[in-house]
Amino acid sequence: MTKRRTVTFLTLLIIILGISACGSRTEDPDGGTGDGADIQAAQMEQAAQMEQAAQMGQIGQAEQAAQTEQIERTEQAAQAQQADTTSSDPAPVAESEAAGKALIVYFSWSGNTENVAAEIRTRTGADIFEIVPREAYTEDYDTLLNIAQEEQKNGIRPAISEKVEDMDSYDLIYVGFPNWWGDMPMILYSFFDEYDLSGKTIAPFCTSGGSGLSDTVRTIETLEPDAVVLEGLHIGSSEADDPESAVAEWLSNLGTAE
């Protein structure tokens, strides 16, 4: 830029000297000849003004270019900062369509297991399915005990009258039953034979006079090896009419209550 100003000044100086050489003697208004020093001085002053104006114009252009460059740098820095902020924000997590969807499956002969299932439903909002045998069991307790023992001995799988609709849509299955002869009723085996619960979570619960869960949790793990079987709940027959506190504590431990 300095070189360009120098060239411009030299060009103007050459023009002025040329004019001075030609007009060192000029005619005055009276027609005589006069000295051109005044004219030459005026021309020199004009040239200096022109040079100063040129320099100021060039400086103005330089300042404008510098300002433009600074604005561009500021905009680029703002854009980069915005990009960094956007990239650091956590990506939204997609919600699972079936997350938390649960089903309560239960078999109850005396109504005790049904009471527990109803309490679980109240506290979880889960869907519910009752296992009803196609051929109803006897209402006589002693006769029932003999039938249950015979079924276990012979590995009988009683037929279930209804089917669970859209079992694939459930992630968590609560499975309830009474403890008969230290095991699940054989109709529960029919249920596990019919449905593949791989990838699902099973939460067993049972009622009995005092046998507890026995080996039923381990049995369910064997029948459904690709499912996750949680800690089971046992409620004695004397507590089944009022299972609220026991169910609440169990669900709290499992982390599945609403």
C-alpha cells in the first residue's frame, strides 16, 4: 500500500513540474508577461491536497477492510461457539414403546392368590389375566389335594381355557399361584409350556399355609432360562385377606410400584 502511494505522488509531481515548465511565464490580464511562481505554489499546494486526499481514501479503505474482516471473525467465532454448545447437548433419548408394560398372571383356587393379584394391580396398574382351567377343579379341599398330588406325580398339564392376547407386548410378568405340595400347581407348568418369556422379567408370588415359595423360583428359572426371574413374594393364608403392606414392601424392593 505504501509503494502505491509513492507511485501516485511521483506521478502527480511529474505532472506539476511539466505544467510549471510550460507556464513559468504566463500572460497577465493586461497582456504582459508575469512570473509563474504563484501559480506553481498553488499547483504544489493542490497536489499536496490531492495526495493527502488519496492517502486518506486509501486509509479509509484499509480501515473499512479491517472492520469487515473483524466482523467476519466475530461471526465465525459466534457460529463456532454455537456449534460447540449444540454438540455438547445430550441427544434426546427415545422412549421405549413398551417400557414398564406389565401383566399379572395368576391361578387361584381359594381366592387368596386372587386377593394378592388384585393388590398388585392396584399398586402397579398392570394388566391382569386369570389362569382358568378348561375343566374346573373340585371345590372340596381334601379331594383337591389328591388331584393335585396325582397331577404332580404323572406330570399332567391341565388345559387353560383362555389365552393371553399379545404376550409379546409385555416386559414384566407377575406370576401368582398357591403352593400345592411344595410346588406350583401343574396348570402353571401348562402356562410356561405355552408361552416363551425369553427376554422378559418374571416376578413370582404365591400363597400357602406355611410352605413359602419352596423351590418354585428355581423351577421357573429352569422353565424360562432366557428370562430374568426376580425375588419372589410369599404371603401366608392368614395374611392374604389383607396383603397391602406385604405387597407394597415387595414392589418397593423390586422398584416396580407406580
